[in-house]
Amino acid sequence: MFEYLEPSDHDESEVAPGTGSLPLPPRSGAINKGTRSLNPEKVRHLLYGSLTAIDRTIKILHSLGYANPNDWSDPIPVPPNGSEPGHPSEPQTWMAILTKTILIE
């Protein structure tokens, strides 16, 4: 259902205008002869959890080539539901945000 576009060395010369360094998909087959229209669209990712879990997830996504760790926001503390902030019975929950531009056919 979802197709992840892997960057390669030759993709740097094929950058869509206004999308930074996003590569265009490979041009192969009858449908891909330049007739496809690609539109950039922003997607926002939110991570909720402990600082350790958020840090680990960001590192995993980086190792998979999906997002640079510096592209994520600094962790933001999330107030717990139904209790006062800093209540000792609940572990602190944090949030980090990433906005990524993807190309949609």
C-alpha cells in the first residue's frame, strides 16, 4: 500500500522544485514516462512516551534512513490526564514532533 522511496546517488540531480532534497521516484514502465504528476504534501509524526523510548525510536527511524534526528523537535513534557503535573504516581510522558514532506501521485 505504501511505497517508500529510497534515495540514491543519482537522485540529487532529480529534485522536485520546492521540496528540498526529496528525490523523484524512478522513471520506469509506461506509467512512469513523465506523465505522472507529483505533489508535495506535509505529514506530521508525533511520538509519545518516555524520553528513552522517544530517543530510541528516533534513532531507529534514522538508521532506516527515514528522518534525521535533528529534524525532530526537542522533547516536550505532556501533562498527565486527570492529575496535576508532576504527580509522583505517574511516570512523565514526553512528546516529539517531526514534519516531513512527501511526494503524492
